Amino acid sequence: MDSRQHKKRILNELRAAGMTTYGTMKMETEHLPNVIHENEHIGGVVYGRTTGEKVGSAMLIATDKRIIFLDVKPFFKTFDEVSYDVVAGVKKTKAGPFAGVILHTRVRDYGLRFTNSNCAENFVEYIENHIELQESLGNNKVTNEVWKSTEREKNLTNVPQNSDAAGVIKEQNVAILSTVDREGNAHGAVVHYVYEGEQFYIVTKKQTEKAQNIAYHGQVALTIHKPNSLKTVQVSGLADTETSQSMITKIYRAVAEPKNYEEGSHFPPVVSMKKGEVTVIKVSPMNIRYHDYSKSSW
């Protein structure tokens, strides 16, 4: 398909989704042929003013493959791609002749105000239908959460309280968290952890790379090293978001205390980060390995 036919097809699908002439003149619409694939079809679109810290115009496009958040300005472009398996829901609100739409995902929420009511209704209906389709196929996040729960019950590894591994875990509070993004690329980050009830808890911001990776791919690894020692603990497990408010409060209190660093006494970096919504990640161990490389038997 040549570029003119590709662009024409996209405009026709946008109009079918309710886009007005005003919408076709937006910079996001002009940029869409660069991001929509030839075998990808648009089923819903909304455009309006964003909510949150950065207010401006933007667009949400729902296709048969994904959801795209697009904000195009003369000197910069914001492009977020959201898969349907991380969508928690979508909500439409009414305000006079306009509507508002909030797309809830496990990564972040996307909100638009002053949107075209017809577009908003079509967009919400398309998203809801797509979620129902995913559920019927067993591919959505609910199935994923059930799988996580089942795997955790079957394979959860408990650390013997008096073991060498438990000693290192309890003595330390810093580890390297390894995650994998949806394209299979590995990412490592130094994190403070709280070990409570055979679980590892990590406080971070929802917008961080590690939090977004976990939303797509729950399998993670923790590497705990005792400084100036040849002892390490390697943990592999399943990570998800902690939902118990009492546990969240307990972990917040444990993390929000000054710690001694080479540079002096400071709060952990996550406490100093002003932007972004805080979340607590729970890592359930599936496998724990202890190594003491000072011993020749290894």
C-alpha cells in the first residue's frame, strides 16, 4: 500500500470512529500514518485536553493491536504504547456538550477532558468490547493474575529462618532488581527492599522503567550482595503491586527513614523524587540460591 492510500485508509477509519473535521486537522492525526501499521486498524479515538501535571492537547487511539497515547507538538512528541492485557478499565464522564475519558492501566492512567461526546462513546465501547474479547480468549490481565496466584501457591519458596541466606537477606536492605520489558530487553536497578513475611517489598514510582516492566512481565530477579564479602543471595520470583493498605503503610514507614551512605545520611532516592505516583511492589520468591564464594566447594 502506498503512502497516500495508507493515509486515506487511516482518515476513513478515524471518521468512522467519530472524528470531526477539526480532529483531522490536529498534529496527532497528521503523524498517525507514521505509527499505524498497514495491518493495523483503528476502532476508537478521542482527543482533548490532558489531565495531571502536564496539561495540553493529546489523543488516544484504540486499534485492534494496541492503544496509543499521542501528543505531538512542533518541537517534541510523546508516544506511549499500551497493550490490552494491562488495561484495567475505561471510564466516560459527561460535562455539558463535552465528555471526559479516563483509561486505567497497570502502568498509569491516561485522562482527556473536553472530548467529542460521540468519539468518547465509541472509544469506550470499543475498549470494553476488546477487553471482553481478551477475557473470552483467556489472554487478559485477570487470567494473568490468576496464573500468578496459582504459581505462587504452588512454588512459593520459604527461606529457613536460621539459614545463611536468611542471614544475608535480613542484614542487608539493598539489592539489584532485574526486570524485562515487553521486547525482552533486560533492565537492572539498585533498590531498597523490606523483607516481611517471606516477601520482598520495594517502593518505587509507577512511571519508572522497572515498574512499567513489571506491569508487562512479572518475572523478576533480585541479587543481594553483602559488601566486602563473597556471600550473595540470588532470588527469582513473581512481582506484582501490593494492594493491602495496612501493608503499604507499614512498608512506607520502613522505607521513609534516613540511611547511611558513603555520602552521608540521606533518605532513599524514591523519597526524594517529587514527581510520579508512589507504588509498592511485592516480590514473591520462587527460587532462592545462596553462594559463599570464599569456600572452595562451590
